[in-house]
Amino acid sequence: MSIPARRMRFTTWRSLATAATAALMAAFLTPAAAHGAPRESTPVYSYANAIREAVWVDTGLDGDKDGKADRVAVDIVRPREPAQQHRKIPVIMDASPYYSCCGRGNEGQLKTYDADGNVVQMPLFYDNYFVPRGYAFVGVDLAGTNRSDGCVDVGGRSDIQSAKAVVDWLNGRAKAYTTRTGTATAKASWTNGKTGMIGKSWDGTIANGVAATGVKGLRTIVPISAISSWYDYYFAKGAPLYDSGPDALSDYVDSPDARAKCAAVQQKLVDQAPRTGDWTSLWTERDYVKDASKVTASVFLVHGMQDLNVRTKHLGQWWNALGKKGVDRKIWLSQTGHVDPFDFRRGAWVDTLHRWFDHELLGYDNGIDKQPMADIERHPDQWATSAVWPPRSTDTVKLRPGRGAQAGVGTLGLRTGSGTETFTDNPQLSETDWAANIGRSTPDKAGFTTGPLTHDVRLSGSSKVTVTATPTTATAHLSAVLVDLGPDTIRDYNAAGEGISTLTDRTCWGSSTTGDSSCFKVTKAKTAAVDYTVFSRGWADLGNYASDLKGVPLTPGKPYTITLDLAATDHVVPKGHRLALIVAGTDKDLIDPPSTTPTLTLDLARTSARVPLVGGAKAFEHATGAGSVAPSATVLDGVGAPRTVHRVPGL
């Protein structure tokens, strides 16, 4: 039987207790002892006196082929008092490849250690905030990184087993040792085994992958901007999103020891991830969506709707798969790019996360399961909620492109169009160039718009665009984007910071020590005044028309039909604005170009967009009753073009 979806909203931030108050409370209370059932864990334990220790957990694998089972390093910070009171506590865990090479969070924090090898600085605020409240925090070095054995295999068995083995150890099912090479064992007798995993990007991806194993003891995961299938990080239906594969990413985070031992693993990442975009067994192993039925943990998912690193197809397909299996879910969707919620909604985030873990790991009846499921950023720092997401009244509506008065400037509505539109791939142009010139006939795109809307229209979920196109060459890439045409102020997701600016002042979130401060730089929204907003996009290699798994050469002059999967979003096109669909070739800096420069002719009668509209076709008809008016030929302002960067999931 399906479990009812949780419905939530955020509450106001409560100030941290002073050290004196916490000390007084610690003398009389534990988080579980109060008048009646507790509703909130409080900072009653000493962070300065917390136990800091390291163990090495046996993964059962020998990825580096040195004849010994790989051990992964696990750094632990836990309150001292519960063990003295014979109380067992839950665990919050972040398994990451970035603890030594690259850093975590907006300030790039690394783990630091004392002379005995115990962690001094644990990156981020999780330990500072939650350890005084009766949780242990565990930071796991993925295999092949920092102080762990083994090899990085970029989301594969080694990556996932690195963290799953720790959950098993916390529940008494795996072995750990007090040193990397010694024989003295360590038991997790201080925990009840209830574990929550959290992390941004690669870290959150590991949480997804571990949850997809169905491991017992994992009660909840909080994946932030996380990958759900690694193929979709590198390709979109055969179209390459980057000019390199997982081998480059592995090399980016490998420890010196792993670089010396893991050449075979590196070569496998090259051989089984061909740049053709064909599906291989490597991608099957790294597809967590197919195993959503095994997930028993609840999921609190967070993603930036303008994330062009871990693109929002990942959240859409994962969210939908979990929903079909009745998994308890909550979601936050921001206007940012690849940004942690601690840096775009700090107070509400800490408060909501606190309540989530209290409910999921301590079992507190704090009401968070009875509140709206979704929080959605409509304008910078302005949030709305949905009882469920997407709303129950959402229905798929098929929108049709039609010819307009000039080439490449057409209409968008419910009636089937006729005729053709033609464009030539220009790899020097991106979605921002196309949208800026939506009202002008240009050779590089075909654009289709509604008239000005008479009522707001809300799209909530994932869209698909089916295109029938005839190429002039043997290779062709396609892009489709949805655009809100109209003035607005939005987060500048294509600027450095991806929607935030970092200031110099700091705010503190928990207790501090000399080596580990809980105080972090304040951020604010970085905004841009725009004439249009691209709010969903998707790509494909036309050679994958017959199969998502394998591409083939095209026959010039022959029509092909393919469906592009557009990224999940929740966007309101306001009254007075227009909704637009653009179809073009290479989206500069978001996909790589094909080996040729094709001209493509669209068959409009066989081209359509299926979009998730709240209120369905009736809502669209109600908002577009005034009919279509040709858009202005004025060049529109938007955010800057996508930036040419070496994207790494987590940085």
C-alpha cells in the first residue's frame, strides 16, 4: 500500500540557546526527557567536549587490487554525554569525495586533523548544530579519496558501497578498525543505527545511490542538487553535455595512493563511457532511478530550477519514480543554479532541516509531516507552497507550433499547425541568443509564441517536446527550450555564484571550537532585470531517434521523429507575458556540437510540446482566449550566456 505523501511548510527560525542556558539544561534534561512528548531537540550537550574519533570500515571490495579489502575512513563527532547516560543516538552522515581535494560548501572547507589523526574541522554546519542536540555526525571519505583505500568509480559500486558499508557498520552488520591497516576492531555501540544521509551534488548523489540499495537503518536522505542517473549527467539522448567523461572526474578527486593503483578502473571509465553517447553496462550500474522500488528511506529533495550543472532532469525522474513507489517526500525548488539552500534561504533551511531530522531520526511528533510538500521560490526570496507537488490539478497539455507572418517567428497554441520551418545549427549561439531574438527572423532557430496571456499559467513538472526534422547531414543535435517572455527580476543564475552574492559578515549556526567555527559568510540574492526567462530546456542527438540507448548515422533528406525530455520545473508565466517554445541546434556551452553543421527542416504538423499545466487545457484556453499577436522584433535582455566552465558535481 502506498504511503501518503508528506505535506509541509517552513517555520520561523528560532534563535540558538546561549552557552549558559545550554549548560543549565544539560544538567537536568536530555533531548528525550521533557514534560510530555518532545517536539524539538535542544542543544543540551557540549560540543567542545564531544568525542572525535576515526574508524576505517571494511567495504568488502578490493577496488585497487592490492589483495586486501578496501577500508574507507569515517570521521565521527558525537556528544559524550549520551553514552555516559547509556543512551544510543542517531547519525547524520555526509559521504563525499571532496573532503581533501576540493572542499565543501560556499567557503570550500576541508577536513583538518589533530596530531592523533582525529578530525578538528568538519566542513559545514551539520556537526556544530546537530551534535549538541543529541546526534552524531559522520563524514565518510569515499573510496579512493583522502584517507580511504580503493578507487573512485564515479557513482558505481565502489562509490555506493563506500557509504552503504558505513550504514551497515552503524547497524552492526559490518566490520571497522581503529586504524587503516591494523587489526583492532571498533564497534558502533553508541548508536541506535538510525541514519540520515545528506549532501550536495556528488554527496547527495551517493545518498540517492545508497537509498536505492534498500539498506536497512537508512531512515531518510536529503539530496541537494543531486544526480539520479549518471548517464544523464554526461548525455541527453546521445547528445554530449560535456567534452569529457567520468574518467576526468575520477582523476579530479583521486588521492595520490589511488592514482598509483587505479589505472585499470580509470581505463574502464574511458572504455565503457564512449563519447558517442551510447548506453553501456557502466551507465546501468549508475542508474539509481531503476531501483527506486527498493527505497525505504524518506526523501527531502532540494534543487535549483536553473541548475545547469546537475540539470533538473535528475530531480524530475527521481521524484516521479519515488512517488510511484509511495516514498514519503518533500521538495524545495529555488530560482538558483547549483547552490546549497544554506546559501539562499539559511534560517528557514536550518529550521526545516532540524525539524525533518527530529521527525525522521528521533521520532518527534512535530507536525512537519502534515504541512505542504513543496516550497517553491517564485521571485528572489519570495516563496510559495504546494500541498502536493505537482498539484493534483496538473494535466499534460499538447501545444502545437504554427507558422507566422515571417520565417521562424510562429505561433503556439492548441491547434495542429501546418507547413515547415527551417534553421541551421550555429554552435556559437546559445538559448539566450535565441530567446533575445524570439521576435526576429534569424537563421539559427525556430520560435513559437502565444499571445499575451490574460491570466497566469503555471507549469509544474517535466515537459516533452516531440520534433519531426529532416537534416541535411549525417549528424544533428537538437535543443528545445521553454521561455517566459516578459519583464521580471530573477536570480542571475548564469553569473558567478549562480544566483547568490557572498558578503563579509557572518552568522553562526551552532557551537564552535577553536578549530571548527559554526560561523559562515552571509549571502544575498544576486538578481537581474530581464525581458525573458528560459525556464526549461532539453537536448538530443537526432541519431537516437529510434532508441534512447544507441545512436545511428542519419540519412540526409530523410525525416526523423524524436522526443526531447525537458527539465522539471515549477514556473508561473504571469498575465501579460507570453509562453514560447524554441527549437534549435547546438545550445552553446550546454551541449557539444555535432561533427557536421546541419540545416534542419521541422514538420510543424508532427511537432508538439507536452507541458504539465495546472488546470490543464481549460486553464490554457482561459489564458489565451485573446488569440495570437506577433511578438516585437526588439532584441530582449536576459541573463548572460551560459558560462564556459569545467563543471564538477559539488563545486
